[in-house]
Amino acid sequence: MRKYQHLFDTEHLKQDLKNKTLRGGIITTLATGVSFSLRLVSTVLFARMLMPEHFGLIGMVTALTVVAEQFKDLGLSLATVQRADVNHDQVSTLFWINTGIGALITLSVAVLSAPIAWFYADQRLIHITLALSSSFFFSGLAVQHQALLRRQMLFTRLAWIQVLSNLLSVVVGIIVALQGFGYWALVWKEVARSFFTACGMWFACRWLPGMPIGGSGVGKMLRFGRDVTGFNIINFFSRSLDHVLIGKLLGAVPLGFYRQASQLVMIPISFIEFPVSYVAEPTFSALQGDPDKYRHYYRKIVSLVAFISMPMMIFLCVFSENIVLLLLGEKWIEAAPIFRVLALAAFIQPVSNTRGFVMVTCGKTQRYFRWGVISNIFVIASFIVGIKWGPIGVATAYTAVSYIIFVPALWYNFRETPITVSLFFEAVSLPVFASIIMALQLLLFQRYILFKNNIALLTVALLVTVFGYLSVWFLFPGGKLKLSELVSYPYEAFKQMRLARSK
């Protein structure tokens, strides 16, 4: 329909792509920062209001339903974003596919509630699974509306939806927890988030789907989505197997410690990765035919990601015990060693994961899927080997495999794309070097500087981290110039946002 044509055309975006990308990156990062804060606060509050067992129960269910989570999208959201030309009939057909799949997954997960409870020998899991299953239906309703907003790079609207849905869901969870319903606070928080997100997407994107039409030309989009979904299913299955093994073989309490440690690590990773992929996918899709600009933008993005993520993960690794005590309390201290090891794995994860959007935006989705199979064979093997030594063994084995396959992954994933392995290492070399020097400084600080107050220690340590890290940049030949370039990206984006508001 013509009245919706503005949601499908993207030619106008290329006229001011750089500024739209910068503004989108800043807006999405700010929204993710707020969500990060909400998630951190809620993690602290729920950790103090609930018991490790409660988190373990939710972890048991989500570890087995995480594969179903990947079917709700079928990769069709990204297909709508990535494709050069789409129309109302195609997106309408994809909407009904997503909605139908969402309803089917809800029914399937509900049916699996009894087998899940039998597998873990805990009847409480039946009602937990039934409640969580409803979130798949709400998610299916919102897939294509979210895709259209991303396609048009309307990141401000998406940011509001992200923040408000997270805020409202946390409020729901806190109310339930204060009423003394225990683990149900975590359950209804997740269901509420899916519901509020779906409502927000429909309100922000005033698009009404038509009836599904056969022969509308969605075949290529379905094949694109098939490969992306295949990768996601394999990836999330392997990433949840650690929770399944720990929950089945060791019980809810060890799983609670492991789950909280992994979630604490994932909070800052998500804060970095989500805005990058969210903005990069529509941006790099628009640059498919311009390899020089593609390389230029990629170098900037991966350098910025490394600059922020690498020192952050070193700080978390060195002061893992202090951070766990501050955020979660003494009853969670057994999560600290797990947190430390996973933070070491996360040192390379954000920059390594940029491989994914390179393959997807270059249309190399079959390679994307194949790499998912290959890499996750190694990950699954690491969990099976590591479980012998408990949660810390699982974390250690996973970290070791992450580093073993790192370089082969870059070589295989960047083939036949504008990006090369040498370009990647050129972009991240200085952040790696500066982070290693900073790590040595922090270890010396930790050994010789003693504080009785945990907050005071972390505050001073954070100042030492920033000073030590930036000092290496200033002292390294050419580092000061590179640092000024990195700092100029957000400055330029804020400047463009102010100009846009003044018009």
C-alpha cells in the first residue's frame, strides 16, 4: 500500500548515512545504558530479595526453552532490515509467519512443561514453564514492526520502547517479590517485558499488516532467515547446555551461582554489543556495494568496541570478588571465581562477535550457519569436559575454547568480504596492548594497596584503571591521534543530534 511506502523505501537514508549512524549509535547506546542500569539494579535487588535456588529454577527452564526462543523470529526481522527492496505484501506475509510461529512455540513449550519438570525432578517447573511460554506469542507479534523501525533507522522510538519495557517489567517483578511470591517475581518480570515491548512496537510503528499473499516474493527472505535462524538455534543451544548440565548434574544452587555470574558478565557485554549490532546491521546493509566505505566504517566500529570493552573486562576480572560482594552480597561469594573466568573470556567476545554482522550484511548467511555448527561443536565439547570440575570447570573450559578458535574464526568468517584479518588486528592492537599494561598495574595495585571499605577500593581502582589505560594511549606512538579520533565519534554524534533538534 502506498500509505506505508515510507516504511519500506531506504534510498533517502544514504543521503545522510554517516550522521544517521552516529546519532543512532549514541541514542541506542544511551538507551542500552539506561537498560543496563535497570538490569544491574534489578539484579542487585532480586539477588537480595530472593535465594540462589530461585534463580536456579528459572535457569533450568530458560536453559531448555532458549532454543525455542530462536524460532520466534526465524531470522525474518533481519531479512526485512537487510534486503534492498521490500514491499507491503512481503512484510505482511512475514508478519503472519512470525505470529503463527510465536503461537506454535507458546503451545509447544506449554506441552513440554511436564517433561521439563520430570527431567529436573521438580514439579514447580510446570507452572513456571507454562507462564514463560506466553512471552513467545507476544514476541512474535512485534517482530516485523521492530524490523521496519530498524530499517528506517528510527532508533529514538526503539530506544524509548527498550527503556520503558525494561522499566515497567522491573516494577512488576519488584511488586511480585515484595508480595512474597519468590521465584514468580522473575517469571512475571520476563512475561511483562515481552508484553510491554510488543505494545510499544505497535504504537511506534503505525503499520497494519495485510493478509498473507502467496507468490509475494518472500522465498529469498525465508532462505536468508533460515540460515540466520539455524545459526542462532545452534549457538543458543550450545550456550545453554552449560546451564542444563549444571542444573541436571549439580542442582539448582550451583546453577544459581553460575547463572548469576554469567549474567553479571553479560550485562556489560550486552551494553556494548546490542547498540553496535542494532545500528551496524542496517548501516552495513546499505553499504554492501561500496567496499571501501564498508572497511572504513568497520575499522571505526571495531576500534571503538575494543577501546571500551577490553579495559572494562580486565577491571571486572581483577576485582571480581569485590564486585560480587558489592552487588550481590556475601551469600553469592561462590559466584566470584566463575565471574572472574567468564570475564576473561569476555575480553575478546565483543570484538570477535562483529564477525557475525559482517557475514550477515554481506549476504554470507550460509557461511554464518556453517560456522555456527563448527564453533559450537568445540563449545559443547568444552562443557562436557569442564563439568567434571563443576561450574568453575565449565567456565574455564569455555574460556579456553574461545581463545583457541579465535583466529581461525576470523580467517574463515572474513573470507570473500571487504574485511581482512590484518585489518581487524590493526584496529584492535592498541586497545589490547593498553589493556594488558593496565592489567599489570591493577594487579600491583590490588596486591599493595589495601582498603577496608570495598566501595572505596573499587572507586580508587576505577580511577587507576582509567588513568593507566589512557596513559598507554598517550605514550604509544600515534596513540594520542587515534584516541582523539575515537573520542570525536560520540562528540560528532551529539553535535548532529543538537543540530537536528534545533531545526
